[in-house]
Amino acid sequence: MKTLVRDGLRLTLCFVRLGLCLSLTFAAQQTFAVEGQSLPKNWKKFPLQKMKVRVIDGDTFDADLNRNGRFSNPEERIRLLYVDTPELKKSHKGKDPKLGLPAKGYLRSVLSKANPVLWVNPKNKTGNFGRLLAVLEVKGHNINLALIKHGHSYFDTRYAWPADFKTYAKAEAHAFEKHLGIWSYRKSRKRYLLRMRKEGKTVYSLKNPYFVSKIKKADAIDLSKYNGRFVRVRGKIKKIQQLRKGAKLIFLEHHRMKKGLPVISFENQRKWLGLGKIRKGDFLQIEGFATLYKQKQWQIRLHRAVRLD
């Protein structure tokens, strides 16, 4: 009798393990099926096939790029662009293994697939800590984008800006609306939305209370009605004022504001957005938070700008 019970338990455990394996396999196949490519163009390619790797967390791993059997930090440490997964160690951003471990597991899983490839921008190779900044491709798909779409990370534009902004923004909105990963819990959703707000951006979703979905005319908008919310406006540049440390105020034509509607912008933003040569009369779509500067002047804190002419 004991033998039968023992055999029955083994059989049950076998089916549970088999079911788990099938579930993970299906999830991986589903991941590669749903992700759009949005891969970089004209970047340097680093094949990682049969290369020794060590995953640190959901957005960082080591790769034996020189194939000497050792990891040399930071030269062989890879930091994935456009993502920032929850931390597994103590940091100023806090420690969140509950959400960080699934992200790490996801990255480890995709790196074990056939023919992973790194794409590195020759003009922006390394970050603040000397790590190699890259987009990871597996089976022709963008894993940085997949991390966002599955809720393992928000869409991080602090250090680099992807050419295909809309694809990343849609991926983030999808995870937010489906309550995936970091967007699964009310406390986590609130924490990340506040963090993003401090960075001047938000989730482009109708379900996000900070996001104003309708695009407004810059010459008629009353920013006081949208205090602390993310707006999108379209209008012509009236003038541009140079400030300190590369900052500029871009004034859009406005019916009631004599100087125009002010938009505060910074040098790195304009560089990534291709706004180096904007001038009076240019027609733009401006996106960012409506704020009251020093309790005196309403302005938009620039996150994104698109030329419309």
C-alpha cells in the first residue's frame, strides 16, 4: 500500500513538473510571437552565441565578450537600454525582489535561447558606470521591448531615446492596462507613476489618471486646468529663449499669453529628439507635464516633441 501511495505521489509530481515545463515553454513561445521587432538600425552587432553569460538582474548581465573564460567589469557588463527593472539589492530606488526576480528569470530564460545578439549604438556605447549599453535581440525580437510589454520594467528614457518611440510607449500602456508585472499591484502602480512623474514622463494610457488623452491647441489651452497632468499640445514657435546650462524656453503662440506658452527644455532632450535646429515658425507637438513654475508662471515641462511641418 505504501508503495502504491509513494508511486502515486511521484506520478502526480511528475505531471505537475511536466505541466510547469509546458507552461513555461508556451509562455516563451507566446512572448516571441507577440513582440514587434523595433530593432536598431546601423548599430554595431555583437553575437552572443555559445558565449558564457551571467545574469545580474532583469536589465543587467555579464558576457564573456573576449572569450577568455572570465568576466571583466565593467568592460563586459551589459546594461539594457530603455528599461530599468526592480532592484534585487539595496539602492536609492529601493529593493524589490518580489517583482525583480521574475524580471531576472525572464532575462536568463531568453539568453538561453539560440543565437542571442547585442546591438550597440556606436555614438552611445557606454553609460555612467562604463557598462555597455545595448538592445538584446533573440530570434529576431527585441527583448528590451519585451521586458516592458510584460511589465518587468517601465519605459526608461533617461539616458537614451529609441527611434521607434510609439512602439515602446504602446508596449508600456499594454502592460499597464493588463496589470502585468510592476503594474500588478496598486501600491507598485502608484510608486512607479510617481517616480515617472518626477522624471517628467508618464504612461500613455487612457486608464492613467495623469495622462490627458486629447491633443490640445497650444494657442488656446489653459494649463491651470491641467495642473500636474501630462498634456499634448500642437502649435507654432513664437520665440526661443536661451537659459543657463543648455536649457531653453520654447514659447508657442498663445491668444492670451503675451510672450507665448512656455515649454522648458534641456539640451540632452533636444539632442535625442532632433530639435537642434528648431526656429521661430516651426510647428510642433509638445508633450509633458503642466506645472506652475515658482508659483508664478504656467509652463510645460518637455518630455517629447515632434515636428509636424
